[in-house]
Amino acid sequence: MEVFAQRGVVRLSGPDARDFLQGQATRDVRRLDAPTPALFLNPKGQIEEGATLFPEAEGFLLAPWGRPEELFARLKRYVVFDQVRLELLPLFYLWTEEKEWLQEDPMEAQGPEDWARFTLKRGLPHLLDLKGELPQVGGLEALVDRGKGCYVGQEIMARTEGKAVHHRLVDLEVLAPAPPGPLLWEGREVGRLKRLEGPRARGVVRKEVPVGAEVLSGEGRFLVREEIRWNGRRL
């Protein structure tokens, strides 16, 4: 089993820690008693960050799915009068396909760049694929607790509840590489190329673009393969 590790865990503590996180994350943190995956959205309901939340006696440890500094900055941006303390701890966040945990030693684990390549190889979604997208694009509806009350992006989530979105995350076969950018099909823009590594890439395309279609991005050419959906684990 392959093990991955990343250094940097955000600690959120203080008298208002639970209420503050309740207003930021897509999960109902009042009921947390075990490590729980969560998203952090912008006011348009688009994914900004993701993390696994580890409850503590006086707050939470947040293990980022992306860069720890970016999650720290995202949370700090919303602290106004809240009595909370944010710290970036030098703990290591370790994970496999099956489980996640925190410890002080990274052991022989691989790094987050290896995880990004691993997800392409195994057909798994990654935070890089879904940043800037609605959770529904990657099948992440289960990470949004409906009816939990106000949080950043909640209004858009309420408006889109039960409604189909127009885009989906797909695996792409690279015919000719190109940097991330708009994707074209039959002369019109239908999505975005999100990332690529060797012969594989990920993109978000409109649902009418069929599997087997060839899409273009600048000088690049890509073949649409299967849809990629969240599998219930970390991104």
C-alpha cells in the first residue's frame, strides 16, 4: 500500500473555534466526533480548499488537501471579530487510499506531488482538478451538509440543490500536450483543461461532450475518456 505525506497542519482553537468553522466548512462541525472530509467554498459556491477535519478538545486540526499555507490564508481572510487562533503546525499529515492520520514523522512516505500523479494513474479526483468548480462537478454532494445553516457559499448550494450542473470532471488522453486553459469542441468553448502529466490529463467539460470526442486547447489535442467521480476519500 502506497503512503503519502505532507508537512503542515492548521490548528484552529479559541472560544469561537467551533462557530467560526461552522461558518466556513461545508460540513456540520457541531456533530464531529471523528476525522471528517470537508470543503471550503467561495461566495459563488466554488471550491477553494479541501481538508480533513480532526476534532480536538479545544478546537480542530485541519489537514489540508492542497498547500497548507493556502488553507491557512483562506481561513485567516475570514477572521474579523472571532475569538479564534490559527496556527500552522509542523505536523505531518499521512494518508493512503484507505485511511488518514497525523504524526510527527513522515516515515518513508511519498510527497504530495507523487499523490497528484498517483490520482491520474488510478482514476481518482484531486483538489487541483476541482478548484474553482461547484462540488457537483466532481460528485462531491456528500461533502455538503444541507440545512446546517449559514456558511460561505451556502446560498449557491441551496439554489442548486437537486439541480443538474452543466459540467463534469473527465479523464483525458493526451494526443498533443498544452498548458491548462479553455477546451474547445466543434468550434465552441466547452470546458477547461485543469492539469496533465505525461499521457494523461484532467479536464472539466460540458455534459453534452461525449466520451471519445476530441477536444482542443490551443495547439493541444485531447481525447475524452471516462467521467471521474469522488470515491468517498480525500481529494
